[in-house]
Amino acid sequence: MDQNTPREDILARPLKPARTALNVLALCFALSVMGRGLGESFTVFLKPISESFGWDRAQVVSVYSLTWFAGGLTAPLVGRLFDRSGPRTVYSLGVLLLGAAFLTAAHAQYLWQFQLSIGLCVGIGIAFIGNVPNSILLGRWFGRRLPTAMAVVYSAAGGGVLLLLPTSQVLIDHFGWRGAYQIFGIAALCLLVPLLLLPWRLLSGRSPHILKKADPDFVDQGWTLPGAMRHHAFWALFSTFFFTAVGMYAIAAQIVAYLIDAGFPPLQAATAWGFSGVVLLFGMLGVTSLDAIIGRRPSVLISYAISIVGIILLWLLQRYPNFWILTGFVVCFGSMIGSRGPLLTATAMKIFQGKRVGTIYGTISIGSGLGSALGSWSGGLIHDFTHSYNPLIAFSLISVVLGMIPFLVVPALRR
């Protein structure tokens, strides 16, 4: 060390990468709030759109299903585009797609127009600003602390739900659902300009701290996607993502409509489900903290048990629609939506560590997109066919249990 170097400079230098890392984390958090909030806002639009056109619940829910189906299938492609073109291109394309999709939906007249705009385009847009590019970018700055950073970003989903679901209901009440979609579209496009002007050369770099203090346990095991797909852990994680998403989204797509049918006013129903965003933050950080204390498998199993309690409380709500059961449902079910995501991500990246881990993880996460799509669409069909929520709740419960089973029987996940 140069003895003539001012002490202030010595102290200041290590802070710059840390500040940049926090800025990257804040950016990923904000983009996740936007993406997840806009995606979940359809749960508020579902009922007015259905009543406006006289469509069946399954027809309208198909739009929501396509959102997560498109997002899941796009995930591996997003990872490859991120590697080739960088975050500026990926994130900007995502925001542009979202803005254009909502402006198009504001003038939609036919179901296929909603499926194309709110379904496919919003789903792809969310994937472009979602967990796959965020995990790659955060991995360059947080190294072994990636699970904690991803827990913070995953919790942004809750912030998006809390912010945009009540906002959606207020906008619908004042401007109608078409006016609300138009406002969302304009707001998204306005964010495109500051996003393009960010110092991407700095943000997309790699922390010198991470380079100097790399994980000593890291070994590139040479995994390829075909090789990973021949390993039982790949399909165990895939099935966990798939069945859990089926169970959670079979209910999530219709929660606001369910609460309204149970007797709650529309704004109260939207606000109550919006508050799942608050408890999700605590649930996400709580499960991640448990992982460090009692281990991954027990933490994941506890999160599933809490989800199951939440589903049972939702079933009770139609018989006893009161504040206390509603609060219990929001706390139990809402806090666990996505809470397992950071742990599953960290598990996949540890098992399949290497240069191609992004592609492998992106392919595994297709299970979540497929499950979200199948769950929400199946939930709509079940409701239309039975005219009851009870079979839907039973379907959700069985699916969540199936999602938990790999952590009970698969050797790679039990260790």
C-alpha cells in the first residue's frame, strides 16, 4: 500500500463496488415489482372483463394462463439473449412489450386479442424483466450471497401485488377497465426512457470483490443441458416448480373474484389480496433465514405446510366470511407464494454449477411457467364445470402436496 495515499481514499475505494451492487439490487427489485404487479393485476380485471363480454370464467382465465405459459417458455431464450446482448437490450425490450401490450388491450374486442396482448406479450415482457435476467445480473455482484439477494428480489413480487392490485381496482372504478389498461400502457412506456439512460456499462460489470474472493468451493463440473436433463435432480426440481405452481395459481387467478362472491366488497377484496405482498416479504425472508438455521429441506417443508393451512382457511372463508379468517388466509397463503423460489434457485445453481447454469436453470423454470398456466386455466375450467369453488380448492391442495413430495423422496433434494 502506498504510504502517501490519503486515508480517505483508502476507505472510499471498497465502497464503490458495494454501492453499485446495491444499485443493481434496487434496479432488479423495481423491475420485479413492475413485472409481477402488472402480471397479477389481471386477477382484478378478470371479473369486469368477464361481465363486459359475457365470457365464461375459463375463457377469461385462459388469458392469465397464457401470461405465465409464455413467460415460462421464454425463460431459456431470455438467458441466451442476456449473454449475447446484455441487460440494456433485454430489460428495454421487456418494458416496451409491456407498454405496447396494455395499450393494445385497452382497445381489444375479441378474446384472441386479449390472449395475444395480455397473455403472450405481457408474459414475454415479464420474462424479459424477471427472475432469469435478474439472477444472472445479481450473480455478477453478490457471489455466495446470491440466495439472499434473490430473496429480496423475489419479495418484490409481493410489493407489486400490494401496489398494483388496489391501484387497478381504483383505476377500474374511476376510468373503467379499458382506461386502466391505457394508463398502465402509457406509464410503462414512460419508464423506457430513463431505463435506456442508465449507466449499463457499470451496472452490467462484475464486482472486483467477487473476482478477488470467489467461492473456494466452486468447481465448474462441466454440466451441459442434455447432461443435466439426464440427472434425477433436474426433473425433481422441474416437478417441484410445476406442481407447486399448479396448486398456487389455480387459486391465485380467482382469489379476488372468490372473495367478492364470498361477500366482500370489490375494493376490500382487491386490497386484502394486495396485502399478500406485505406478508410475502416476511415469508420470503423468513424461509431464507430458516434455511441458514435448520437447513434447506426442513425450511421448504415448513413453507409447504403453511401453504396447506392457507388453502384450508380459504375453504373456510366461503362458510365464515370474516376478517380473522381472511387475515389468516392472506398471511399463510400469501406469505408462501414464491417463498421457495430463492431456495430452489440456489439448489439448482449449486447442483448444476458451471458456465451453463443459467441455461439449465432457465429450462428448469419452464416448469413454473407451465404449472402457472395449467393451474390457472384448469381452475377456470373446474369452476365453470362445477359452479363451485370446493373442487377447485381440492385440486389446489392435491397439487401443492405433489409439489412437496420431491423434497421427501428424491436423494439429491433430501441432502
